[in-house]
Amino acid sequence: MWFLFSRVSMEIDETDRRILRAIQRNARLTKNEIAEAANTSTSSCWRRIQSLENEGVIENYEARINPEKIGLTFCAIAMVSLRRHEVSEVENFTKAIKARPEILQVFALTGDADFLLRVAAKDIAHYNIFLNEFLFKQCCVVKVTTNVVMDAVKDSLSLPV
């Protein structure tokens, strides 16, 4: 819930925004290429990137892997409802789902379901194994509604900076 409880701890100016946009487009750019995109010197760019990293604005650099190229052709959105919302049960549930590599994203929700899980699997049979051998065995889970992703119309984690 970073968007509800986080606060900006540093002032982000237009040069920082240009740096962030360049890095979001391609994290493999050299410092010189980022500096050029941000219209600043390489040394200034380097200091700004270090500051953005130190302040937690830039959290990580990751490669984006095509799931189909590694055999993960099935994607589902699982809406999970819990039986109770006692702190210990929710903590146990979140700890368990964070440890599962096939769960790509987890969001705590308001509304009809308590959690939304984006799950990648080889196929529907493997997703069914995930449901039966893991998710349904979580003692606090009372209901799971699965929506199968037919097409990822937009799949981006880039923020509008």
C-alpha cells in the first residue's frame, strides 16, 4: 500500500524526472546516455541517481522477462477472501504468499475480496495444482475467484513521472 502511506521524502525536479523516465525505459543505459536524455552533465546525473537510490526513489533494477519464452503461458488473477482478519492470520497468509514464486503481485483490497494475486503458471493444470496444494490449504482462505487473463492489453510497471 505504498501509495496510501508513503510520503515523498525528497524534492523531485524536472531533471530528476527525465532521469527516472530514461531509466524506466531502459535501465541498461550508460550514465552518459542517461545524462544526455536528462540534458545534464554526467557527474551531475551520477550524483542525482545516487541520491534517488539513497532516498529509495529508485528501489531496484530488474530485467523484464517474457513469460511465454520460459514456458509460463498461463496468467490468472485470483481474488482471495479471508475468513477472519485477525492480525496473526493475515500476517501468516501474507508471509506464505510472498514466498511463492508463481505469485507475481499481491494487493490488499477493499471491497468483495481481501487480496488480488497475479499468478503465472505453465498452464491451467499447474495453476490448479497451485490452488489445491497451496492456496486452498491456507487456513484463513474462505473463497478464491479466478479470472483467467486472455490478453495483457497493457502490462507496465513504469510510473508516470
